[in-house]
Amino acid sequence: MQQPTFSDFSISGDGTSVNPFSALNWPSDFPLQSPKYLQFSGQAIAAGQNPFYTVPAGRRAIWVNLTALNLSGANITFVPVLQLAGVNYSMNAGTLIASNATNLTTPWTYVAEAGETFSINATGAPGFPYNFFCVVLEFSTASLTASAKLSPSAIVAGNNTIFTCPPKFIAILSTPNLPVGFVSAATFIAGPVLLASNQSGATRTYNVFIVPSGSTPVAANQIIINKTLTNLSQSSNLIVPLPCILNPGDSVVVNSDSNAAGQLIALNYCLRPA
């Protein structure tokens, strides 16, 4: 389990930071620390895997959108990709764009940590060029918004604890809505919260539990049963699109049918004082 850590009620940042504990109601605004939008673009890019951004130290980032123009004479499928520990994980099913057409796609709302890379994989017409424009929201690790994830190399066949709510906090599990131009806060709304990308070589089956503090994964706290994910596919709804609140010590547990490498499972959450 890779779970970011936070200090008890102490938030660092520069003079532009916003106190995340002032006047919070749920659902409401959860300010990010030192946020900024970054725009990336490329012209006449060859098809294939094209990394364009790596999260720097002390920062987190969310890939907000991707707009691409297909300059080739054939259809091209554009897939937003997260590069993690040498493996490419697709962040949605991809968008097919016809010749000389433009389209907009939205990747997972995944909070990437320092050292993780966003890339574009264009397939279907090797050697043909395309243009792209995209926006990344970058913010300080002092923010109480993050994605916990199961380490792709450490998933076991059986129960895997992806996240445990730390002491003195509650964890709100939901998906941030990130309108471009509104960088002072991310508004959390009902939406998918547990993301999965399967590059393991075979279909995987998952069961998900929301486990109260001091308990274990049992049928009484199961939320998803026998969710299958085929190889080279992804899902943004391993947990039904309903927000959940965890109390201190509560956990989210994902049961996988295999310890095969190439499984990425991530959980979006925001902390606030208990």
C-alpha cells in the first residue's frame, strides 16, 4: 500500500495557500495548496508513446484533459497513459479520432505523485503526425487531496488494504470536479473513487470491502462482488459512484484473484479533521 502521509492539522505552504480547515461543509470546497494549471502541447508528433510531464518533487498533479488533432490519412486512437515503475497504465479506454478531426478526452481523475509520468499513446497509423494540447493541475503535497494506491509489484492474491483513514481525520472518498480556471479549490462531487488498470496479461477479478476500524473484510462490509477487468483495460467504477466517508481506522480493502504484476488500483480521497 502506498498511502501519502499528512501532519496532524499542520499545513505548510507559501503565502498563496488557503487554510483547508476553515468553513468546511460536505460536500463543499476542499482547497488545494499552491495550485497552478500547466498547459502542454505538441505539433506534428509521431504516433507511439510520447511522455510529456513528470511530477516534480514536493508536488502532486491531476491530468485534467487532452485535446488532439489527427493530421494523418487514417483513424488514430489516442490513449492517456500513466507511466509508473516502468509500466504503462491506460487512464481511459482511448478515443478514436478520424482523419483531420479533433476530439477532447478526459483521463482518470488520478492524483499522481512525484516521479510519476503522464504520456500519450497514439495507435492505428504509425508514422502519421498529430497535434495535442492538454492541461495538468499541479499542487503542493501539503494539500489533503491524494490517491492512495496498491503498489503494482506488491499486490497479493487475496485481501489488499489500499487505504486506512489516519487518526484525527475523516476521509472523504469522492472524485474532484476540476473546472479550468478555478484553481483555488477542487469541488468534490459524487463520482467513482476507486480506479483500476489491468496490464497483467489476463482477466482479473476483484472484490471490494469498506471495513470498519477493528473489523476484517467480510460479507457484511462488502461493496463490490466479482468485478472482472479484462487484460489491457481499465475501470473507474470498482466502487459504485457514491461518495463514502471513513472514520479513523476504517479501511478500504481490495481482494484480487492474483498477485500478477501489472495491476494498478488507486483510491481518490480528501482528509479533513475528525
